[in-house]
Amino acid sequence: MPTVRPARPPSFDISLAVWLAAPLAVLLATLLSITPARAQSPYAQRFDVPRLTALGRSIFFDAELSPSGAISCASCHDPKHAYGPPDADVLHLSFRAAPSLRYLNSLPPFSEHTFDNDLDEGSDLGPTGGHTWDGRVSSAHEQARLPLLSPDEMGGPTAGAVVARLRAAPYAAQLRALFGADVFDRPERAFEAALMALEVFQQSPADFYPFSSRYDAMLRGRGTLSAQELRGLALFNDPAKGNCASCHLSSIRPDGAFPLFTDFGHIAIGVPRNPAIKANADPAFVDLGLCGPLRTDLADHADDCGRFRAPSLRNVALRQRFFHNGAIRSLEDAVRFYVQRDTDPARWYGAAGALDELPARYRANLNTDPPFGGHPGDAPALTEAEIADVVAFLETLTDADQLAHRTARSAGPEVARHDGSFDPRRECGHAQYPRRRCNRSSRACSTPTSTSSRCGRRCCTATRRPRPSTPSCAATSRPTRSWSCWPT
């Protein structure tokens, strides 16, 4: 049974810091490829990491980089929700749920064959790594390109269009200061510079890998868990019960690194089809993860069909949608699905009890390790009381800053984001505020689409700022388009 190793002496914190800094060191080495030609001396090649992080933060929260002026990276990756989706409305146009961006600092590039010397160096662990649910991009730098240009997300639609907005942004001077006064002379270089700033920002320890949960405090010997939480941890680790730690590693690694609660492996578990996804209205449509439709290079690899990357379970208790398609809506049901998929299939797939998302020809790919397995009518691997214990343990993985945000949210609705930028969920006509409507005549638009998405957004404010206490939206019979998350 996997066990939690005791905390190391004070020197451990130093080794952990070195381990966490390694990806950033590699990243900064690549920055040289986009520095201006004049910056070739050893001194000129040194980047100011705090300034680059600040620039990336500004870009991350800038909704004006989208054509509608309403969607930023933070719209779907909210810092008050561990850089994950802020609500359950995450599948408006896309067919995949927005992931959290935390704890991806050591995510390796995708590989179909993986060997881990710390685990079992003789075994091929299979497809592992890569950003997005299907691992199709290798770095945060490459991943940042996707939402900026995707028509289902920020909607670029081109790198040149994004650069034009960067040139007009209030932080354009920071881009020039860091990458050269002529950075905008070549749009492709300016776009790469923005991607690099976003990548450096996502290497910020305080923002993206604070390791500040109650479980981390226990590992450091500075805190304890309740009896129920400890029972949940034992069930989580027990290969014959939850067996969660077989993919969501819970122990300190031999190199001293704290657990990320994922091995970044790709696995097929047969999550139920989500009828809320528009694409699923077509019965012929299936999301096969590694085999497509978004990833195309493995389309003929039948053994990989139905596999999706295992996410970190850190901050999982904050989510309102679970798994790649958001089909499960509570953490309790997410755990329950694992232990009842095979023993009570009708609960998840309807009266027929047949998998409705993974075609029959790929069902041999399904993982059958515990807690999966058994037959309809058998007792599941966990009782309801044990499921509650596991959920109690999972709640100990919530970072300290998120607990503070949760307390603040319970005190009243949020009006502005933590950095003072405008919250698009407060726009006129958003589904959460149905009585707010916009005066469509306040802005000339050429088509009904632009009326609802662009002009509607600007009827109350032309700049990103906290909403005044009394909105000045005029009442009409038609709402603007609801803000939503369209993840990759």
C-alpha cells in the first residue's frame, strides 16, 4: 500500500525550491530566441523575471485581447478558483471542460511510451504528458496560443489581430522595454513575446504551485488531519479499495518533491456522454481524446482511443464539473462513478447499462483496475460512508488562498476580480443577472452576432473596471450573449 513519507528536515524546502525552479531555468534559456538582435551581450540577455511575470499577468487578465472585449484567459481560469472555471457553465460551445492551470510546472511533453525510474523502470507506463486533455501541445508557451486564436475561446482570429490589440494595450510599453523598441515591427515576434510572458507568469510559485493545502502542512509536520480525513487517505491509497494513488500519486517522491496528485498519464475510464454538449446532439460525434477530433496525429492508434490525461486532484473540491466532458456534477458522484461504473452501470449509462461515449471497438481500452471491476449487482469497492471519507480527504487538497476566496464568496457576490479588472460575468444580460439588459442602439453593429457579443458588452462600460454600484444599462427585450468558458 502506498504510504505518506514523513517530512524531511529543513533542507527539504531548499531542494523543493530547486526542483520547482528547474522548468523556469529551461524556459529562460529559450527566451534568447526572441530577444532583439542588439541584445547579444551576456548582460543584455538577462531577463527581469519579476517584470516578465507582471507582463504575463497583465496579458492573462486582459479581456480586450478578444474581439468581443469580454473574454480573457482569466474568464475560464479564474485565480479565485485555482485558475480553473469559476462556475458550472463551462461547455457553452466547446465539448471539453476547462482544466485548472495549477500544478502543471513539471508536466512533461507528451510521449506514447513512458518509463519512470522512481516507480518501475522496467514497465512502459504508456501515453503520458502534454498540455490539454489530449496532450497535443508540449509547453505552456504552445498552449497559450490555442485560446488566443480559437474561435471557441478568445477568438483572435489571427496572431496579427492579437498583436494589433497588444500594441494598443496599456502594457505595450512593457513589451517594448523587455523585448526591444522594435518588437511590434515583426508581428510574429511580438506574438511569441506575449506567449513567453504568459508562460513565465504560469511559472509563478505563489500563483500556480503554492503547495499550501492542509495536506501539505501535514506532510511538513505542521498540521494534522481529522479521523475521517485520515480514513479517506487510507482508502485513497489502498490498492484494493479506492486505489486512487495508482494514478493520483499522494506520496513525497524520492527526489523530495511534494506530490502533484497525478502521474500525467492518459487513461480510458468510459465517462458517460454529456447531453449538455451541443456537439453530442449528433449521435455520430464522439470525443476520443488521443485519437481526436482535436488531436489528429494519433487518429490511427486504436489502442489510444478514449484516453484522456489524468488531472491533478489538488483543488478538485472547488470544481463544479468533473472529467473531460463535465458529465459529472459533484465530487461525491465523481468518486461514486469509479466504484459503481461496473457494478451499477444503469445509473451512469441509462437503463441499457451500455457505455454511451466509447464505441464498442475501443472498449478493450477501458481501465479495469480497482476500484473498477465486478458485475452488475455486485457490492462496489467503497461504501457510501467510505465515499464520504474519500471526499473529506480530497477537500484537504484545497490551497490556503482558495479557502480564503471561498470564505469571501460566502460573504457576498464578487463584483471585480482580485486585480481590479472587470468581471465579464457582471456584464449586462449574463445568465446570472437576467434582469440586466443592454441598449443595443448605444453602439452601431453590422450583424446580429456582433450586436449580441460586442455591442452588448460595451453598453455599460468601455473599459475594464469594477462595475459602479448602480448599473446604467437600459432595459430591452433582448439580452446580450451570456459569458461562458470555451476551453481546450
